[in-house]
Amino acid sequence: MRIEPLRREDAAAVVAAEDELTVRWLSGGHSTVAGTAEYILRLDRAAEQGRPKRAFGIRLDDRCVGTIDVDPEVADGLDPGDVNIAYGVAPWVRGRGVAVRAVELVCAVIRDRGLGTRAVIRADSRNPASSRVAEKAGFRLLRVVHSSTESQEDGRPVVLQVYGRDLPRG
């Protein structure tokens, strides 16, 4: 398994890997191939302008089975130097350690590129699977916060479990 920068030609695989859990916990809505390709293009343009958010395709046997992205600009529940990680994997590879390995690989990218000093996963408190990924990847629970940017269906703030993993250089 490996991660590689997300490419526009990955759009169909990303959409095919999406299910109701992906929509609920990650994307917030059903994706289309055209919309996903446009999103990847926007990320590429932002990178050319020096924006630090990066998205990677999670590849298993040369097939894109999910995405993982890093964003040092997310501030909701984070400290300076923290880099937010968000991920989603196809239902047919869940429970096989794919998300955990992708998180480990992207932590190396964050460290090697000097994007931040700590990787952070913000898990919705209603999503125990995301908390398990964080714990299995060596993250520790830092705090529980009410999101200032995300709301539940009833309008109340999402309660986030903020997990962190220090990324020492060298």
C-alpha cells in the first residue's frame, strides 16, 4: 500500500469508494466524478499558489481505494503547528488496516516536508471508527471540543475528539 498525490484521473475511483459513511463523516454530500475532478484541479491550483493543503490517493494494488489529506490551515480545535488529517477509505477495504497505514504514511509526509510539528485527527465523537484509527496509528487523545465550524443535523456543534501525534524531525 502507498499514498500518492491525488490525480484528476482518480476521480472515478474516489466516487466509487464513497458510501453513506463517507458522506456522513467526511464529504457531507454525494460526490460526482466531474465535481471530484474539479476539486482535485482546485487543489492543484492552490498548491501552485503556495497553499499547504494536499490530498493523496490511497493506493492498494495500484487501485485508488480512498483519500487522505493534510491541511495545516485548519484551526478548529487545533494548536499552532498542528496539521489536520482527514481520510476516507472504500467500504471493501475497511477493517484491514488501510486507513491506519495511510495515516502513518501521511505523517511521514508532514514531517519530511516540515508542514507542522504535530499531526492531528479530529474525530466526530459519534464516529468511533475514526477514533480507533487514530489510536491504532499512535495518536493520543488531547482534548474534546465543541466545533466552531461543524454542526450536527439539529444545529448543535459537533463534539470533536482531538487526537495528536508529535512529529519529531531527524
